[in-house]
Amino acid sequence: MAGFKTLDDVDMAGKRVMVRVDLNVPMKSGRITDATRIERVAPTIGEIADKGGRVVLLAHFGRPKGKVVPDMSLAPVAPVVAAVISRPVAFGTDCVGPMAEAAVGALGDGEVVLLENTRFHAGEEANDPQFAAELAVNGDLFVADAFSAAHRAHASTVGLADHLPAVAGRAMQAELEALEAGLGEPQRPVLAIVGGAKVSTKLKVLAHLIDKVDALVIGGGMANTFLAAQGHKVGRSLCEHEMADTAREILAKAEAAGCEIVLPGDVVVADEFAANSPNAVVGVGEVPDDKMILDAGPEAVEAVGAWIDKARTLVWNGPLGAFELQPFDRATMAVAGRAAARTKSGELVSVAGGGDTVAALNQAGVGADFTYVSTAGGAFLEWMEGADLPGVAILRG
């Protein structure tokens, strides 16, 4: 991978390898309900251990704000990591100081320890140099494998690189290679789908994509704001009417840049925001004053599908409608299926990310068929904005 060192570039045998992973997994009543993030970093942990490295896992959990919060301990996570990687995982009751040194010092080649929540210390989120130095005492090599935390300039994501040689783990490597294929040096034509509730939360994303893609599909509540800005009535729909001037500016800039903006030509309207609410398909100029738009219509789906059929690269963030409510998931499900089919046939590189997007693709049963699905929420969004992520910048040679 050009510009980044990976596990291929370092000798790990006998080394204490500090691996920053994302173990901020959903938990209910002390039990992990989704181990996806652990599964993503398992290959990195296994490879380092197989090559004789002494694996020291660093991670955060929740937002303890620099204080020890027992309910945010990583202790319950260690046995789940062990089950996923099929290796014993020791647990260190602190990530710095005597307890951490003892836990790391007890490791043999190929063994694994998980240290306690880095955010139990105020120096973590402050990227305090002294705290980073205290972390680094227990390592010989730093492996960054948490893209989802790469937009945070914290001690365990950035500061460690001031003290230890830094390389990308396999999960980070896969993410960066996928993102490079998505917008770095993509195959053209490039199509972006951006949905969600509010234009105001994705202004930077839209502004960045206009100069990067050939067509930009705007869906969800965001589309309502653009339709209103074009003079269409949107009834009781979610809409940022105060963003009308901004929406028109985006449309004008897209036209100047040669980027086609794809807005729905028909929509599904309903009486209320509720599953199975009475609904109908109408043209965008025919939305009744007492109705709300909850999904894109069949003509709109076909227009997006036509772009998917000719695109070579797809970048997707945000659903096209209220996908969490039936039958207002139809547009998102149909487009997801079409993109998945094109990807499986080898005709499309598809990169998707964001919590709602991942949930929608899984709901459609096609998440595994996309080229890459990022589990990183904020980091993926900031990448789409064109931001230089601090946790990625430290990996550049």
C-alpha cells in the first residue's frame, strides 16, 4: 500500500507490539451483543502472535472522561476477544504504571494481553505527551488498527507514534485501501449516494464530493430540503427550510463542476412517521400539505439504478428513506440489492459506511456483497469530507 507501512514491513518476533484496536462494542447487561469490531481486528492479532510478537491491546470503551468508571471496564471484553481469536487473552487492570508493566512483562512470545480502558486517564483524549510516553514504555512497536478512532488525536491513536515505529494493522490497511479505491484513485464513472436527515450535518461531505464524483444522489430528509429549495411543496416532511439558499448554492456549484445531482422525481408520502402508515406515491410537485415524504418513489429508484448500472465506483453514506419503518425501506433495499448485484458481477467497486448505512445493508442482506463496508461512523464521515485524519497521517512514510 503506497505511502503506508504495514505488518509486512516489520519484524515482530520477540517484540512487544502495542496494537490500538476498537473494542467499543455494544454491550447489554454485561454481555456483548455484536462482536463485529472484534472480528475485524482478529486477523491482525493472530498474525502478530503467529510471528512471535507479544501482543498488547489498547482500546477505549465508552466515555468515562478521564475517570475510572467500573461499568466501562474492558474486563468483560477480554474473554470475548479470546473466543474470537481462539487464544488466551490476559487482562491488565491499568494501561500504564506498575499494573500494566507487570501484565506486559508476563507475556511470552505469541501471547496476548488486553490493557484497561485508555480513557480512564485524562491524558488519553488530551493526547498528553507524558501519558503517551507512559503507554509507550510497554511497547517496541505501534500497530494502528482502529480506523474508527483515527479521526481522534488521542494518545493511543496518535501520540504513541512519537515514541514507537508505527505501521498499519490489517483492518486499518483494508480500510485505507478501500477508501483509496472509493475516492482516491477510483474507476470512473463515480457515483456517490448521500442520505440522512439533515443537510446541515453533511455540508462538508456534499461540498467535497461535488469535485470528486460524476453523480451525487441525495436522499432521505436531505432530499426534502433540496426539493423545497427548488420550489416544490413538501407538506409536513422533515425539511430544513432555512437551508434553502445553501442547497441552491450546492446545486449551482455541482453544475459548474460537471457533477450531476440526482434528486427524486417521485416520492412516497404518508400520514405519519410510523410503520405501515397509509401511503401513496406522488410526483415531487404533488405532495399534499397534510402528508410527509418518507421514501423515494419507484421512478426515483430506477433513476438511481440506472446510474448504478453505468458507474464503476460507488461510495454510499445514508439511506434513501425511513428504512427502519416498513414499507418505507423499499427504495433503500432496492438500491442496495442492485449495487450488490453489480459488485458481485465484478462491474462495480462499492464502498459504504456509517451506522444507518451498515444497518440498512445488513437489513437488505447484502452487506457481505459490497466491496467494503466500514464500521467507522465519525471517521468515515470525516473521510468523506476530505479531512486528513490524524490517526492516518501518522502512518505516512
